[in-house]
Amino acid sequence: MVSELPLVHPFYMMNEKVTCPKCNANMVQGFVPDYTYGGRLVANWHEGQAKKSFWTQTKEPSTQGLPIGAFRCEKCGYLEFYADPKFVAQ
């Protein structure tokens, strides 16, 4: 739940400078695309272990996933990922 996150969480600082916890350089916001047949979506996080499917490679859980937002360090390439509804495509 978003309200449980500390106020120093990068999610609250999307309009401010976010610094890398590894090298203190600038981090930029981005996303991981999910390449599907005929389109590109924002990747989603689902609780639990992935299950194999004969037809679709992976069975999609019955629960709705959370869009994944990412932050990448411009200097060292370190990545941080966060799953939150606010990372849905705009």
C-alpha cells in the first residue's frame, strides 16, 4: 500500500532529482515494456510464483497485476523497480 512507504521513497520524488543509492549519481524514471503480439504494454507484477502454460507460456493469475515503474542510474546503470498503480501508462 502506498501510504506505508517512507517519504524518501523515489515514488514520491518523480518530479525531483532522485539519486542512486550505489554511487549517488542522478536516476531517471522509465518502464519495462512487455512486448505482446501487436503491441507493447507496461510490464505488471503479480503475487506468487509463475505457472507454466502450454498455450501462452505463463498462466496469468486471476488477480490484477500492478504496473512496474523503474529508475535507472545514469552513471552505473543500477535499476530500482516499484510496483504501483500510479505507474500505469498515461
